[in-house]
Amino acid sequence: MSSLMLELFRLNSRLLTAGDRLVAPLGLTSARWQILGTIFKGEHPQPVAWLARNLGANRQNVQRIVNDLEKEELVAFEANPHHRRAQLVILTDKGRQVYADAMALQAPWINSLSDGIAVNDIKTMQTIMASLRQKLEQDTEEDEPS
């Protein structure tokens, strides 16, 4: 398991670097792309704290990136009927277009990465990674004060 974790750390580093390179022409980084994707795939607009929770990321880091995305008019804030101060983050038309452009770049790249890997192996890997993530999330929830 330790060897697997070290390999995942190395993979994550390479994945972020490759993602940064891929979307740099769009003015994005992997982190910005990931946040745009989380907003895009959300069932409804969410505040920054919820986006951070969904990403498993630090709220302050997500807030900083969302603020940068707002300055570039890729996202906007709208009133949250459930909480006065925690505004909801939404994609602008420009943000939707940039995200679509990133996904168009991603398709041939991801196809190239998966070339030669059996679909069942990919599904098994996804199941194992999801299981590990869930265990880590449970550990985090148990550590948080009530």
C-alpha cells in the first residue's frame, strides 16, 4: 500500500503539470480547471465552502482561486437565499465557454493516456481509488470537532 501511495503522489504531480500545460493557452491552471468543472457539474450553485468540501480542498485556497476567476469574468457571485454572507458561485457564459474549450483539449489527451489500458482495469482502479478516498474522508470527519 505504501508503494501505491507513493505512485499516486507521483502520478498526481505529473497529472497537475500535464494539466497545467494543456490548459495554459486558455489562461487556466489545473486548479482553475478543476474548480470550473466542479461548478459546471454541480446540480445547483454552491458557496465556496461547499465547492471546497466537494473538492477535498482548503476553503481559503478555493476562495482565492474563485476570486481570481471572478476577476477574469469566468464566474460570478449571486445571492444565497439560505445564507446572507455565503454567496453562490455560478459560471458566466465566458466561464462555460472556457470550460468547454478545456474539455475539447482534454478529449484527445485523455484518449492518448488511456490507450492500451483495458477498460476493466480502469474501472478497477477507479473503484480502489474511490474506496481509499472515502476512507480518508471518514477519517477526516471523525477528527473534526463536533
